[in-house]
Amino acid sequence: MRVVVQAEPFDYAAEVDRFAADRSDIGALVCFAGVVRDTDNTLSMMEIEHYPGMTEKALSKIAKEAKDRWSLGDVLVIHRFGKLTPGEKIMMVATAAPHRAAAFAAADFLMDYLKSRAPFWKKEHSRESADWVAAKQSDETALSRWS
């Protein structure tokens, strides 16, 4: 299990290759990357803040929960912080399991957690203003299915 919180960009393909290397005990590998989205062509930057130490601890706890709950062979969570521009990767999740259902469910669970509960704060900067991103009811609803 590996959890990384970093400012630097990551190489998605290299991370997937490293995660899957020398694994003969798994039948499924699910990988997902989140990207900074500019829906209405006004976003110049997204600024992501976190509390070092607390964030890694929270992400490690949820990664372990996913690993135990779905009997995963491995879990990877990478999340960036700092100033990111549209099109840059924000995060990635990878899960490895004997069967695809567990790998997909665990990845979905982790993504829902990262979207709604992970201790990151996001501020969207446009040409005219900078606003903190508010929690969305749809993210809360998605997370509630895992209770």
C-alpha cells in the first residue's frame, strides 16, 4: 500500500507500471486519474491546500479500509497540492485484486472518499475572482452508498 501527497506532477503510466510490476497474484487492476477541469473556459488555476501529516494519515486510513474491505492485493493513492492548471492531473487511485468487481468497487470507494472527505481545500482562480470550492450534495450522496 502506498499513499503519496506531493506538489510535483506524476507520470501516470510509470506509476501504473510500477504498481503492476511483478504481480501474478491479481486478476484485476483498476486505475483512475482525476484532472483539473475547466467546464466553462474561465478557470486559470486551481489551488489545493492541505495539512501535512494529517492528510497522509487520513488517506492511509481510508486506503487500509479499502484494502481490508475488498481483500485487495495492493492500493495506491497519489494526490497533489499546490497550484494546478486545467488539464493537469490532480490525483490517481489504483487497486489490485484477484477479481475485477473488488478492484472496481474499491477504486470507486476511494474516489468518492477523496472527493468528499479527504482533508484538501480547493480554491478556483478565474480571471475575475478566486473562490473556495464548496462541498456538493452529489458527492455526499455518492459517499453514502458505502455506509
